Amino acid sequence: MWHVAKLYGRLFLKSWNPDYQGKVDGWSPRRLLIMALFWPAFVLLQTVNGLAMLLDRVLFPRFSDIAVREPLFVVGIPRSGTTFLHRLLAGDHQRFTTTSLWELIFAPSISQRYLFHGIGRLDRRLGQPLGRLLAWLERRLLGGLDDIHKTGLRDPEEDYLALLPVLGCFLLVLVVPDERLWRLTFADRDLPAAEKRRIMSAYRRFVQRHLYFHGADRVFLSKNPSFTPWIEALAETFPDARFIGCLRNPTQSVPSQINSIIVGARLVDGRDTAAYWREGFMAMLDYYYRHLLESLEALPSSRQALSVMETLAADPRGTVEAFYRRFDWTPSPEYQRYLAAESESARRYRSGHHYDARQLGLEAEPLRRTFGWVYQRFSFPLPEGESG
């Protein structure tokens, strides 16, 4: 814990005026204001959650005896259909249990979940005044993030947030662009073994808490593009885990991801930091594509599958049913009806997000040079633009 506290101290000091590797000059008044708001709220939340998890040791000590059996990890390239696939799979309520945003932020402990569920039952008896207030606040606070990542407090969400207390969550890099956080994006390759064990141990305890509350007989379902560089560590921590890796044509996935990070960075900092994020994410995504395919191919076929977004979007039901056959699962009639309805909704859906790579500083040639092997292997059409 002292080690983590020292790292948080380093991040706190650096967050007020990060160096962005010399690509940005001056101070950002917006960043100073955001940090002045962020750190008190963040420290308070982490303190409350930490105390609640300590309370679990007293009230629910047997949670650590829970066996995590055959969890399913949806990993892959960001903006490649991981959220869509996660929510399709999460519809199989008889088989899976997954995390929602409110649990990850406000109730990572068993104690908090019992407390908030009790408050929820009381609120329903009173006509849901608190529920209506929370729904209003949710859209006010989260609605502005729809262009980056549409979500709600009750929606299935990335459990990577559970690693915030142990500095295992890369998403903190938006707050503090620090090399220690960037290292998480190359975890299997670059993190020391002791560091990987520390973070994976904390994650296992989180999963055990979740199963203790939601049912130890269910399969834990995780969706995290940021777990792509952790596939080897996850496979070692959960020896019977299964993985579905998602990918997409780089011409769509790379600009989409870089756009989302630039939008988020602008909210936090206010300055033009696009060059910093563009360079960092190009290197990160290059590793993601390579590590995803290499790690999946190293696993037995019964433990891994690949989802190509272009195929998933065209036939969601058929794609998911193929995964079930691969893993020797039988979908219930109820779940088959759910898949049929979701597939029909997906057929009518038209995304409003369109990104011009050149407007983001991404020319066709760097995309072809970095991801050329991906275009060739999956017969993706090459990006348009001059070749040299």
C-alpha cells in the first residue's frame, strides 16, 4: 500500500502541469480547475470504497473462498464492437453476470452493494423519488459523453475501473499523462512480474466480491479493450478463462479511438494536445493488434475466439451463436429471442459517428505503414490517400 501511495503522490504532483513529452507549452487554467475538483472527489471516493472493502473482510470473510470458474473476457481493439458484443452477451442472464457502472464507481464492495440495494427497495416503496432524481442527474452528467462512450449507471460497463485503487487502470492517463500509466498498455511485455501479480491479485478479489453478491454459480463476463495487453496475465490468473478478441478495419478503429481520446483530453486540459495522444495511441494500437492475435493463437481453440466487427455488425445473432458453439454452450430459448430482437435493432441502426483520419492528423500512408499487415491478413480495404 505504501508503494501505491507514493505513486499516487507522484501522479498528484504531475497532474497540475504534465510535460506531454515537450509537445505542449504553458499552463492550462482549465486543467488547474479540473484538478482542483477531481482530486478531492477522487480521494474521498477511493477512501470510502477502501474502507467498505475492509469492512467486507469482517462482514463477509468467505468471499475470498469463491471459485471463479471459466470467466469470459471480451478484449480487443478499442472501437471495434466490444461494447456491442458485451451487451449482447450480457443479455444471457441465466449464464452471465457482469458489472454495471454504478457498482464500479460507488459500490465495488459487497457491503456497499447490500446498502444501496436496500436503499433502492425503500425508494421503490416510496414511489421512486430518488430513482427519478438519479435518472435526471445521470443524463445531465453522462449525456455529454455520448460521443465518446455512451453509458448509464445501470448499463454493463468495463470493470477495468475496479483497478483504480491499485493504479492498474490506464484510463487515469487522461488525468495524468505519465509514463507509468502508459506502461500498462504494454503490460504483458513491460510490467515486472511482481507488479502484474499485485494488480491481478486485486482484480481477482474484485471478481470474487462480485460473484459473492450476484451468485457464485454464474459465469463472470468482463469487457475491457484495455485488458488486451493483459491477456497472458489474465490467462495465468484464471487458467480456465475464455477470451473473445474483437478487431476492426484500422481505417475506422484508429481514427475513432484517437478522436475519442482527443475529445476527452480537451475536456480535461483545454489545450491542443492532439499530437501527443496521436503518437502515443498509434504505438499502443499497433501493439494491441499484434498482441491480441498472438495471445489468442497461443491459447487452445476451446478457450478463444475472434470477432471481426464488420461480421458482427452484419450478423450479430449468427456471430454470437457461433461463439456459443465454439465454447460448447447452449443458448436458452429466452436468450435466442433476445438475440433475434437485438439483431433486428442492429439491422436498423445507423451510426452518426464519422471520422476523417486526415482531420485528426492521420494520413493514409502512416496507417498503411503501421497496420499494413492487418489490412492484408483480413482483406480490409486500404485507406484512401496518396501512397508516398
